[in-house]
Amino acid sequence: MCSTPGATATHCPYCALQCAMTLTLSGPGVASSSAAASVEVSGRDFPTNRGGLCRKGWSSAELLKHPDRVLEPLLKNDDGEHHPISWDRALELIRDRVLSTRARYGADAVGVFGGGGLTNEKAYLLGKFARLALGTSRIDYNGRFCMSSAAAAGNRAFGLDRGLPFPLTDLGSARTILMLGSNTADTMPPFVQHLRAARDAGGLIVVDPRRSATAELTSEGRGRHLQPAPKTDLALLLGITHVVIMEGLIDESYVRRRTNGYNSIVRSVAPWWPERVSSVTGVPARLIRETAHRLAEPGGTYILTGRGIEQHANGTDTATAAINLALLLGLPGTPGNGYGTLTGQGNGQGGREHGQKADQLPGYRKITDPAARKHIAGVWGVPESLIPGPGLPAVELLASLGQPGGVRCLFVHGANVAVSAPNASSVLKGLRSLDFLVVCDFFLSETAAEADLVLPVLQWAEEEGTMTNLEGRILRRRAAVSPPPGARSELWIMARLAELLEAPSSFPDDPETVFTELRAASAGGLADYSGVDYAMLDAELHLVELHRGELHSRELHDGGAGAYWPYPAGSSGTPRLFVDRFAHTDGRAVLHPVAPSSSAHFASAPDGVLTLMTGRLLEHYQSGAQTRRVVDLHSTSSEQALQIHPVTAGGLGILDGAEVEVSNERGTVRAAARLSPAVRPDTVFLSFHFPGTGNANVLTSSETDPVSGMPEFKTTQVLVRVHRPAQSEVVGV
């Protein structure tokens, strides 16, 4: 789709910013796009990244020819080692194990765990495969770990969940941006350029217990950093809202015309005056008032949330409090203003719309809705009774592994739960207790290493499909190179297994054919893709020559540049949601009162106990299964490190660089101490990219938000001490 020989326009395989890039082939194999060709990455002009890439994007092609690549199906034998087998034998073995599991335990003893990095086509067909070919309700995905609370809050308030309900470029005209719990400077660096106007106006406000790279952007008068104590984000938001209401800063006309529930909000925030909130959060009352007044000033205001305030047992309520504040200020759907949440995974938006979630059918339909079930049954050509009811959210699904009445045979697609799931030791035990574990991956990840059968699949630059970025913008992923001979598309795998299992309906393995079916399945739903097709997306890809007397540059624009869902047939899509109405029946948003639970405690932790926060590093992505294999990324950040305040470290006798143990009742992690005043004295920080003794999720709890099923990742109580080697370590035994 690019006029340059051997060049392909596509998008980065990592985060939801989905930066545009061009892949150019060189060396042997260019003419046939074979795997032997070398692949060069270059940034491509596009509204989200404007030609920029982060270091992960620049190095992404290195994984295509990595020596760790799984190139043929691998079966674990009695010796505990994986050995190659043929595809025919692998598929027949899966069929036999599925049939025997269903016969012995029932269909719900077979489970599926998906991922937010799968293309829309794979996510859609995986949901259909689970429910029709396997006959199970037990499907969920790793997006439950990162977006579910924001999604639940958005649905509660607006009647619809789309990460950013406006184009990202709208932020460029903002005078004030409040960012809560998001470190985009590390997690998606090209995003930072969209904050420039707010920074220049001194209006970037970052809420984070750490002085993160994003918080550092507020220095030199470009904004302010609010550094609340762990677990107090909700109280801080209630305090800001209290000031907005009590000091007459609300947009009264907007609230009256476009919302319901105002009186209940007034009552709920009445007890949270700034001085009380300051005593709870540690944020000075003056800053709470200044923040409220700054948000209410004209000139363009946006409120953005991230995982830092959502990955909690009260994450839905905290995200709801942020939405309440935005609604009272009249931001959502108003030109030059808005509220949004920053999706993390590459297809975290599209991956949750079309059937991977335990409670949803394609088009963002509820699986319990009779009309939704009827529509999907019609598209699939099956009786409605064949579609199972709701299953279990991710944490409950993983807790059921190997248990009586639980999952005995599990398929994993696009996830590395042995590292990424909370209470990881328990999850690992569950994986090992299964009767049969099938993992589709291109590397032998920590989860794949536990599998009875590993199936080699395609990487991003070897497949066609679509992705949906953090703005709800539908994008084309294009194949630049041919896959190695032994790897197969997951669509092909599902199609062959569906045939062997004699599944009802059809299971095409061509991405465009699957997308055509997805369009029909989504038609009329909240996430309606029916007006989008490959021809439209591909037709929009063109070269534009920019002349100033002579040719100076050529700028590549991508198909999908304006393809924002909902995009019903005959429409031109919806770049900006909520301009005229919200998605509730009456067209109004709902102000939903929230408050810290009665069991919440804000007192200091017991002596010696610290609060552990987890998050990402600039160099790595998710569980690190890919980025830890890129030499330049791994060499920069090759081991787990504990960020700890110098005063706290001094009290514990910890020197910079010392090996420390971070522990609680669930386990122990080893890390190198990194002394930094960027973290609060009552808090420590670990990244979640490392396995084994560096796996931070050994420590995190499986406690979840009661509404969303989101795990409590951000506030874990731990003890920290200097690691003292056992005698066997000292003598080298």
C-alpha cells in the first residue's frame, strides 16, 4: 500500500497510541517479502505520533527474526521438555482433549484467556470460537487488568465506554489538562507533544504519588504536581469537587440540561472540605482549591485518567468521581473540553468491544440482553440457545484453574498470565494443576513454558487486520513480511479446530472476511463498525506531495484517519462523542455519588510496612516477554529495581544498589535498591515487567473491584529489607 518498493504502512505493535510507522525491506527476499529480508522501521506522519516513535517502536522489528522465535508446535513430554510435533498431530490432540474434558466435566471446564493486543478480527473470532466451537462461557482477557474500571465508570455515567471520546489532537488547544494516575512520558512518549499547549500555559496538573517523568513535566512553572498518599485518590477528587460546588464553579446550565443526579452529588461531597481532604491525602488544602479554580477557568480543560487511579478495589468509584468532576464543569461533549481515559494495550479498546469479555457480545452488547443475543445468533446462523450466558471475569477465571467445578483445559492467546496476573504464584500453581494447557505465542513466554502444547503464531508485521487505538480510531495493520513456514495465523488455528470439533456456524481464516462478519455482528450496537471496510481504509492511504515551488517532502496519511466508531453504515463516523447527547435512553449523563468505603482506612501503615505501587518503565512493555528480548532495551533495564526514598532506605540500612527483599504473606521479590526522592517515604515502586524472583505480581493481591473485576495492583503492603544470602548462596552450592 506504499509506492516505495518493499515499503509497508502499518502501526506499532505496542501501546494503544498505535503510532504510525513504515516498514521497509532490504537485502535478500525483498521481492517476495520473505522472512529473510531485513526490516527497517521509520516513523510516519499521523495525528497521534506526528512521525515520532518511542524506543520500543524503533526497535520493534528486531523481534521478527529473533532466535527465540517458536517455529513449530511444541508438546511437553514426560521428561518435562517441549519437543516439536506436526500441526496435524497438534490439532488432533487439542480436539481429543477438548472432547474428553467436556465429556467428563462439562463445557465450562474448557476456558479461554485472551489479550488486548489481538487484532479486532482475532478478538472477535476468539469470542465466537469459545462460545460455539468450545461451547464454554469461560472466556475473559487481560484487559480486565487494565481498562475494566474505566470502562465500568464510563458506561455508568455516559452509557458508553470509549477511551478518548475525542481526537487526541484536540488536547493541543487545551489551556488546562488534569492527568490522574498516568505516566505517559514513560508509557507512550509521543503522547507528550499533545500536552505542549497546556504546559506552555502553566496548566498541566499531574496527580501521582511518585514524581514520575510525567509529573516532572510540570516543573518550571508549567503546572503543578499533586502527590497524594496511596489509596487516597478518591478522597482527593471528592475534595476538588467539593470546592467546585461550594465555591460556585460548576457549569449550571450544562448540569441542568445534560445531567441527572446533581443533588445526590452535593450531599456526597459535603463532608470532604479541603482541610479534611488534606489531612487524608497529604495534599495541601491550598493546592486543592487552586486546582478546582484552574479547572473551571475558560480556555479549554481536559481531565484524563490512567491505571494509577483505576487499578484499585474501588477503581470504578474513583474513575466515576473523576467523571462527576468533569460533568459538573461541563466538559464532556463541549467544544475544546473533555474527559477521557488512556487505554494501555495496543488494541485495548477494540479488544474489549467484540466478544472477549465474559459478559459481552460483539458490538459492545451485553450477553444477558435478549435483543443482543438474538442479533448475534442471527449473524452466526445458530439458535440463540447455543450462545452461553456470562462467564467469569479474569481473576475469578484464573482462580478456578484446576479446582473442582473449575477450568481443566485452558487456551491462552496473547497473554502472559504467569507474570501479569495478580497473586502470580497462585496463578502459576493453577496453570500447573490443569489437565491440559494450550498457549498460542511466538516466543516461549513464562506462560508458554508451562504449557502442555505451544502453538507458534504470527507476529504483527506478518499479519493483516485492524486495531482500534485509544481514540476509538479504527486502523489497518498490514503484513510487510511473510511469516516463517511453521507459524500459523490464530484465525487459521481457530478455523481448523472449529472444523475438527464440528462447530456450528462458519469460521473463516481470512482477516477481511472475518472483519466483514464483525461489521454485521456489531451493527446497531454501541461499538458499531458496520460502515467501515478494508476497501475504505485502504483507499484513504495515499501519498500527498507538499509543494513550495518544488517538491520538499512526501507525507503519508493512513487509512482510518477519520474512522472513529460508532461508524454505522451510511455515516462518516463519530470523532467526537456526546456533542448532542449521551448514550443513556434520555440522552443525559448520570452523576453517580461515590465515597470511600466504610472499611477504608487512611491511617499510617504499621511500623516498617510500606505501600508498594507497580507500573511500567520506559524501556519495557507489559510482562516484558517481547521487550526483554530486545538487546538495547534489556541492556538499559535488565533487572528488577525498587524505587525507595533515601530517608526510608536510610532507616532500613539500605544503600543505593544494594540487593533487597520485598515481601509479604504472598511471597518475596528480589530487586536492586534505587534511592530516589521521587517516591514518597511511605511508598516503594516496582515495575511489572520481570519474571521469576523479580516478578512484582507475586506480591499483589487478587482482591478485585466489585463492579469491574479489576485487581488491586497499586497499593500492596510490603516489608523491605537488605537481602542476606543463605549459606548455600555464599559458598556457591
